[in-house]
Amino acid sequence: MFPVTMMFMRMRILPCSAALSLVAISAAWSQQPIVLQADSALQTSATIYSNAAIVRQQFQLPLEKGENLVSIERLPEFIAPNSLVLRPRSGGVSVTLVSFEPTVTSSIDILQAYAGRTVTLRQRSGVIEGQLLTPPTSIVGGTEPCYNGAILRTSTGELLLSPCGELVLPPPSPPVTIAPRIRTVLSAQSASPKPLELLYQCDGLQWQATYSATLMDNRTLELVGYINVSNTTRTTFRCNPLQLVAGSVNIQRSSQRYKTGTAELRMASASTDAELPTQETLDEYHIYTVPSGATILPNSVTTLLLGGPVTLSYNQRLVVRGRYYYGGYGHDDQESQVPVATVVEFSNAGSEPLPAGSVRVWQQDRQGALQFLGEDNIAHTPSNEKVTLTIGESFDVKASRREIDYKRLAERAAQYTVEYTIRNRKNSPAQVSVLESFAGDWEITASTLPYTKRSARQVEFVVSAAAGQVVMLRYTVQHRW
């Protein structure tokens, strides 16, 4: 196994091997290379995470005896160079030299390759030819771009510092790399086809789970999970197998910028249990394997079935989240409107774990058409855990809040009375949970409704209002901070 070292501007780093002479290296590098295309590998497999992927590609090489120059071209743009590994999969073959050539992504990258070469600078006052001693560190646009940090030595020996104008460059030699490629020297003991594996981290591949939850009339919901694989590279990945890892994996991203592209949504036709991904645990993570693999097209989002449908019981309620009391503030008797959130809760008891993602909630109208109610994100959720979704706000149930009394008891203590008004404008009863939170020490000394202490800092009041009814909630608290 040979880790690849990143080399810019075609610089080559030699492995510590006395068996390979500089003459042999130069001879191998000058020969006609065996050219391989990354997107035409014999087999490609990928393990995709939430922010990157590990890609493995298998090639078959018609090697000659001795040194062979191999070029693997059109690699994905967003490769983490330090992750590259070349591994011959049979005996009698060794990797003796590797060069990774990244893609040219900016004018600065191109000009760095012209350091020491003669260039032409066209200005309004005329044309100047000279040697580019130092490439620019930045370019400031305009009618005549200025090349900050560049040093140009003219044919008369003058030095132009950060010159402005239009730079005209001779043809690049070697040609500009439009996509990353690997050039490697393989030493073979005999002439025969040999297998080679290339492994790398690609930051242009990632996945996220999404879910569709349809609310039924009998307080159950139907949950279906989907896999969404995003490919922001120009490379096609024909992955078999395709694996996806759910969990918080620490992956260092490369510093290359993501390009933007037009996303193409492709829905896979997987619909039977036999075609669903299999799930297993590995260390602290869950791995999903797509049995038939998948072809992931460039600049696209590929959607596959993750699991389901499964039927789960759910509870829907209205929640008002009140003020959080830190202490040390004065009285505020202004009435304010408080949002009444619509919350859907369910437990995935007896179902598979739920990788992190977004859940879209639907419900049928009277004509049977599915209508979108809202969505919320969930974290990685093991089996038998509770899921809480805040999908929107109530239209017909309103809440307002004000402080009707405030007394300072000491320098760091106060007593105040809070009043909530719940207005139910629906034609059916409504139940609203009012949540109040406090810091420090607190005690409710009076309340018009029962309450439940949910934690050391939070209390819940449940307000029931009949159709068209207005209900008042009033409580008094002594607060020390």
C-alpha cells in the first residue's frame, strides 16, 4: 500500500528506495503512459458520510516488464490529496513513484506555472514583454487588472512591481490540468494484466436522510425514509456496492471550494423489501448497504429508498414557549403575542434507527390529496427513542402574555405574577401546553391551573379550551438569582 503525496506544479517526490535510480525514473516518466479514466474503472465502491465519501476504484493494467508509467485521469475535483492510496492487488508489482496533479481552479494557479517564463503585458500605453519573476498573490479586476505582488522584469532590465494590464501567456507546457490526475510509475516483474486499487476521500459526495410522515385519522402516522446522495463533482460514480454511514464521524474536509451546479433529482425505483438497504452497526455508527448499488451522476441528487413504510402512533399538541427568566430585570407589563407551535411527537419503538435528517409531515384533505403541513430536523435517533417535530404555528389558537404584578423582595429576589390568555377560535376543543423557564431558585406560590415541574428550570401548565372559549392562566412566582 502506497500513500500518495501531493505535489504541486508537477514537482515529484521520490520514495526512499535505493533500488530505483534517477535514470530509471526519468526513463519511465518520458515513456508513453497507460491512460486510465477514473469514471470508467472496472469497479467502484463508495462509503458515503454526511460530509464526504471514501471511494475505492479497481483498474486492470496491461503492464510490461520493468517500469511502466500510468496516468489516472479525470479524478473528482474535491479530492483530499493526503488521503490518496495506491495499492497493487497482486504480487510482482510495486509502486515506485507517484505524482498528484491538482486541477487548476483560478488565474493565480495558472500564473504560478509561468514563474520564470516570458509573458506579454498589454497596457493602454503599449505592449511590454518580460520575464515573470514572481507570480501575483491576488488579482484586482477592472479595465486593466492589477497583479498584486507580481514582479515582471522587462527586456531592458527594469522591474515592474504589481503591474496592471492584460497578461498574454504562451501555451502552457505541460497543458493545464482541467481535472486532477495521478501519474505513477509501477515496476512489474513480468508482462501481464495486473489489478490496481485506488482509494481516496472525495469531499464532493455526501448524503442525508429525509423522511415523509403522513398523519392518519386514527392517530397513527406512516413513516418512509429516503437516502439523498449529493454529487457536486463532474464525475460519474457507478457504485457497487454503495454504503452509507450514519453517525457523527470526524472527517477533516479539504480546503478546496465547492463549485455550484444544477441539481438533478433522480428517484430510484426501489420498492420491495429485498431492495431495501441492509443495516448493521460498526463501532459507534450504523452502516447502510444498498444491495444493487447505484449510479451517481454529476451535479445531481440521487434519491433511494432507506426504509419503510412503517406505522407508528403519534401525539399532536399545541405548545407555547414563554419567557426564560434570568433574573435581575424590571417589570414589563406590556401584553405580547406568543406563538402557538404545532408539535408532532412519536416514538420509533420497534422500528429501525433514524439517521439525522429532515422530516416532512403530510395529511390528506377531504378530496384525498396529500397536503404539506410542515417539516423539522431530527438528530440521529436510535430505536425506541422519542421524536419531537415542530412543524408550524396554529392559525386559530392564539396566546398572549403579560406581567400584571412585580415586587422587588431583595437585591437579588423578586415576586411577579404572569397572566396568559388563550383564545380558541376553532370549532373544536384545544389543549395548549404553556412552558415557562427560570434560572436560579424559584417557587410558584399561586396558580389558577395545576402545573407540572418538568425539570429544575422548567414548568408546564396545560390549558384546555372549549370551542370558541377564552381561558386565562395566572401564576405567581418567587424568584431568587
